[in-house]
Amino acid sequence: MSTHDITLTVDGTTEELTVESRTLLVHALRDELGDTAPNVGCESGKCGACTVELDGDAVKSCTVLAVQADGSSVTTAAGLADGGLDPVQRAFHDEHGLQCGYCTPGMLATTHQLLAENPDPSRAEIRRALKGNVCRCTGYESIVDAVETAAARLRTGDGGGEEPTAGSERAGAPGPGAED
Amino acid sequence: MFPAEFDYERAESVSEALGLLERYADADVEVLAGGHSLVPAMKTEGREPDVVVDLDVPALDAVNALDDRTVVGALTTYATLVDSGTVRGTVPLVAEAASEVGDTQIRNRGTIGGNLAEAHPGADLPAAALASDATVLLRDRDGKREVPATDFFRGGGETAVERDELLTGVRVPYPGDGGFAYARKTHPATGYAMVGVAAVVETEEGTVTAARVAATGAVDRAVRLPSVEDALADEPLDADTVDAAASEARADVDADRLRSDAYASGEFRGELLETYVARALETAADRAAGDTPTR
């Protein structure tokens, strides 16, 4: 067995921790750092409940070794909320895009990548992007509605009404990454 | 679920990786790229290596278009293959097959090198590599070795990669004028292809001058379908030719070799094979005729 000292920047806070080789990123986040937004679902890379953004890419954190993420920046669903719900979270709330909420942190992380790359996705594109995020209770229609609503609000700079300044950095028009 | 304990080594260059493979020559070593085959297998499929060598080699995450071929580094992710204008523009079949892999998150992490080295019998890129007439690039401490895709896959996840070798990339020649397609029946739970068919059909004034058709999922490895290819050769690329070629598909795989598992019977995979050969060829024919945008 080997252990490794790694550095992770999680939701803007840089953390140093020691992990076993076999420690998975999701367990480092939840058990070592107390960042419990990503959930442990299927543990086999299929359900997407553990999805976080790793250097801007949506990844299943149960299928990444923590040591592989050394030096990386992780954004969890909790990190999207900056003093209030961000526009994507607000849209999931408004459109009833969740029921039990277990899959939601992962849905949010993948949605963030989608909308950064494609500010105006079709419903088919939304479904394709969220293929790796499984919801077992509310069904997908309202989730797709939520992503459409979030996309529309982000395009118009409308964060959702109630808290227009929430998540201000992300609430504006998509940055240069949208052209990538 | 945790993997069993192992020692982790990170390699930041090809030579460093090869040095680690040599140093641990007597140990059970796994090479880690994107980890989307290896990590799940270490959790649930009993793969318990002594040492994991993690490839963190920026030079292998690169796409280089040359005069008549594109060289794709082993650590190029599926997402890069899909998004790369170079890949889409020069070897679009590879981009199309990569776009079918798994889901958004898997495409962000999984790599072409890992996919080919893992050689899952239902993986998409082996079929694309075969239909593209690609060559797999290997390195060991003594130098380089090239293996045509047609010699690379040995069945049941075995490949031509020796234990002291590293798969560094894939060389994909540019297809001639004509059409291409990748069509597959996805297993909804596993994300792998139950059957997938990749086709490159080169034409001159509507007549087939060369055809390469390969299937994944049908047997224990991706295979070319020579009877289908022969049925296309020198024929007008029309609906009759496509039908005739697709009807040859089952002749190319011994019925006893068709994969049968909890997801699909061999008999069903045989049915799918013929159907998906036809679908791939129909799309390739449409593209050759200019009826369908290539991307």
C-alpha cells in the first residue's frame, strides 16, 4: 500500500490531504474533506450521482482515484451556490426537476458543463448530455424542462428572479468557453 | 466499493512509464489512462494489480494531422476526438464512433489508448480502427513497433501489447472519397454496443473502389467482415448493393462464435449484425452521394 500527499482545490478552497492509492475521489471529497454534495450511488460509474466538475469537465468521482486528481480544481454542486441558488439550481427548483434529490448534485454538475459548451441545447441534446445521470424517481421530463429554463435564463442574464445576484460569475452570458 | 490495495506510480513521460514497467517486471502491473475500464474492474471484477502506473504524459494527449494520416495520441479522450476539428475533418469515422461511447462523463475521461488496449468485445473504437485501416503504435525500451489494427485484437480483451510495451498512439490514414458511418445497437445499461458496425466505403463516380467494414460486439473481438466488403467491391453503391452486402454479414462470423451473455443471445446478435451492417452502409452511401452532411 502506498499513501500520497495531494492537493485539491474544492469549490475554491485549496486543501491538502493524505490519501491511499486506492482512495476514490468521491470518498476523499466526502469522507476526508466533508464535501458531501456528490453522492455515492451505484459505485460503478453508471448512475452519475457522484458527478463533479474536475478542471471544468463533468466526471464521475467514483471512477477517478483521488491521487489522479492531485493538483486539480473540483467544483461540486455545493460550490455552484454562492450565497444562494445559482441559475441552474434555481431552474431545477422552479421546474420540479428533482424529487428525492439524490441524483441532483450530479445532474447539476453535468448541466453546468453542457451549458458552458452549448448555451442553447435542444431537448435531444439535453437528454444526450445527461445520459450518464440516472434519476429513479421524478422522471426526466421535468429535468429537461429545468435545463431548458436554466439555459434560457443564462442566455438572457436572468438568474431566476428571486436572487438575481446569486452565483453572479456564472449567471452572466457564457464565457469564451462556449466557443470551444 | 474500494479497489484492493496497490502501489501507485505516476509517469510523466513515455520513458518514465517504460522504466516503471521494467522496474516492476516481476509484479502484476496495470497501466492507468482514463481509468474508466480499469477502476471499475479493480472494484468489482477481481483485478488486483500490485502496481498501477498512471500515465500523466501530456505528449500523448495530442492529435497531429500529417499529409495523408492523422496520428492520435493514446491519452486523447473521447471528448477530444468528438470535439477536435482535425479528427472530424480528417478521420470522421473515429469521431463518430467516439461520440457513441458511454456518456458525457465517460467521454471526458476515457481515452482512445485505453479503449484499444482494454479491447472490450463491445467497445466502439476497435471497429472504427479496423474500418479505418489504422495502425497501433507501441513503444518499449528498445524502440517502436507498429501493429496493424487487423493484427492487434486477439479476443477476450487480449491484444498485441506485450507486458513491457506501452500503447502510445494510433495512426489513422485518411479515407478516400466516399462515405463512412458507425451504427450501433447500444445496450442501455452497460453503454457498450450489443453490436456496432463501422464502415468506410470509397467510391469513384458512384462505384465502390474499396470498402472496409468492421463489427464490434458480435464475437469476442472486433472483426472485419470480408464477405460484406467483397459484395460491395466494384458495385454501384446503391440500395441493392447495400442489401446484398448486408445479407453476407452472418457469413463472416461463425454462428458458434457469436457472443451470448446476460444482455443478448448470440442468435440475437447475429440478427443485429445484419441489420446494423445495412444501417451503416445506408448512411455511408448517403454520405457518398452527398445526401447527408458528414458532421
